[in-house]
Amino acid sequence: MRRRWTTAAVAVALTAGGVAAFLLTGGLPETEGTGAQAAGTQPAATADITRQTLIDKESHGGSLGFGDTAALTTRLSGTVTALPAVDATVKRGGALYRVDNDPVVLLYGSLPAYRALTPGDEGADVTQFEKNLWALGYRGFTVDDEYTSATADAVEDWQDDLGLTETGTVELGRVVYATGPVRVASRSVEPGAAVQPGAELLTTSATGRVATVELDIDDQRLAKKGAKVDVTLPDGTTVDGKITAVVTTVEQAENPGQQDTTTIQVTVGFDKAPQGLDDAAVDVAFVSSRRENVLTVPVNALLALAEGGYGLQVVDGTATRIVAVETGLFASGRVEVTGDGLAAGQKVGIPT
């Protein structure tokens, strides 16, 4: 795992308060006292005090791909006669594979198929199946939790279209449920293989590319589901992403007396996923600190005061004065400041 801190983040990590400014600028001009202008001259350059939201980000290395894969095993026995190609997408109603030239069909749902469905059956699995049957265009029954004779009639029509024997019942193993379309990540066997129930035929993944990042447990604060992140691609392009999943994993120590290793697996999704970059290395910038509605100035506007602490040279027309300030968050070349009389829109000097 690679980790990269932003310049501002390094400053925050290594310092308390205003010392960060010294590190960022290579040393600050020192002025004596507060109140009247120390040097008695106008600054060579000025900048505005702004009120804004200041955000500091911390980057971690990750990879771009299709996320975790799932093994697909069969409940049927026979000869595998067809398999989809690697990278193929299978949608609702499509064949995941064929055994003895009969299709095993993908349907959508979170409840795995665990029994055959016949007239008289009731339950959540019936509702899930009937929703799929209706979505595939079959009618003449009510979508509910009861498998009726009307459902069986619709199933016979579905079976006829698939080239299956029209039994009106759904045998266990004929349908496989997933939460949505799946991508074929790999094939575990080839057509012609003889299989028994429990044999792995395929591995599948989500169809959209995601970025995955592994964080140390100390960085758990960064992993907030729904939080926005910036993802920098190998060509330097930055795209918007959002954390869609956070999973904690514990790897047991190999030897007694050693501590287990806990990591945070973060999955980042995209509104518009990058294409053609499988297994590419990326940098993911997480928000590490955020300050809302604060006064900020460029870091290089800070002056080191002789009596200690930091100040700003506030410019008011032809007059200037030194105002002592307290510093807060450093980010993106700016620093949060508080001090007597400071307001957004005021000008401050930039020391040469």
C-alpha cells in the first residue's frame, strides 16, 4: 500500500499551530510587535482574506478494477455445454451457462434460491421469483408471495421460450440470483466438462469499474461510506468518486504472541467509471480535515512575531498594521486564521 500526504497535511502532522507555516515557506519574516506597521512601507504584494470551507486531503494508493469476485457453483449434474466469454455481461433472463444444453438463468434478487418452486408454495422467495417473471414480460398472475396455478401457467410460457420442458415448476438450480447484472471474471471449466452439484463453473464480479484501497486501522477515520473522494488516474487525470463500501478484515497472526493485522478495505464507485484501465494503480484522496466558514489567508502571508506567535500585515489604503493571529487548519496553500478585527475582503501583505 502506498501513501502520499499533501503538503498541507505534512504541515499539520508535523506541527502544532503556526509552526507549519515555517516549514512550508522555509522560514517566515520576523517583525517586531503588533499595532503599527513594523517596516513602515507598503508590501510589495497583497492578497485577500477570504471566508471559505477549508479542506485537507490525504492520498492513499489503490487499484482500479471490478472489485471482489464471487464463485458460481452449479446445483445440477451433467455436461457443461456452453459458457459465456470472460468479460461478458449477463443480465436478467440471460443464461449464465448451459448444462446438457439447458440454460441456467440469471434473475435479480438478494435471496438465494434454496428450494424448487411449485404450486402451493408461499414465501419471500416466491415474491422474488414472480417479480422477475413479471419484469421479463410474463403476465396472467398476481405478484405476491403465493405460487398459484396462474403463476405455473406463466412459468410454462417462460420455460417454452427457454427451450425447457414445460412443467410449471422451477427446479432447484435452474435460476441463480444476483443483485444486478454480472460480469464474467473467469471460467473455472470449459465446455465439455462433466460436473456434479457443487462444482465451480465461473467467477463473477460487478459490471462497473471501482477503485479499491486498503487502509491501516489507524486511518479508519477516512473511510466514511458516502464520502466523496478524488481519484487520480495513471495519466494524471482526476475524477470524482464516492465511497460505496467499507469492510474491516482481520488477518490472524501466524505465530503465537504476534498481533492480528486489521485493515480497512474501501471501495470507491464512480458516476462515470474510467474505461480500459483494469488493475491500474491510482491515488485516492480522502478528506482528512474540514473547516466550514473560516477566514483564510495564503500561508506565505504569515509573519513570525518577535514576541512569539504569528501575525498578518493588514493593509488599509496607505496604512498598514500588524495583527496577531492564531492559526488553524493548513490546506491547499492557505491557512485558517483568527484575530482581532479580521474580516473577509481585507488585504494582507505578502512578504518578499
